[in-house]
Amino acid sequence: MASKKKWYVRFIAGNPEIFSDIKTEPRSPMMRSEALEAIGHIDNHGWRGWVEDEAGNRIFETSREKDFKNA
């Protein structure tokens, strides 16, 4: 049975030292494949971002988000 989960792309645009407002990609919720494609564009900009399910469990984080969490 295919999963009917809905995935949300969340991100913080710009420099994380200055900005902290979490934004949701306007097309959210979306299918997993769409969410992973959308987060790729956010990662290419060097922004913090992640993909999460309806419960807030993350399945992907951008490299900038990982660095920020480990700092």
C-alpha cells in the first residue's frame, strides 16, 4: 500500500545569522519526490531548509541546516 503522507518544505531564506523566520514552500504539502526536488533548489541557494512530515519528523536537511545545528 502506498503511503499517503504529505510532506512540507520549510526553510529560512538568506543568512541564518540575520534571519530566523521559518517559511513554508507555497506548494506544500506535496508528494515526497516533489518535496525532495524543491529542497534541492533551497540547498543550492545555501539556505537552511528541511523536509518534514505532518508530525514534524524530518527526512532531509540541507547542508547549511546541518552545519547550523552542529554549531
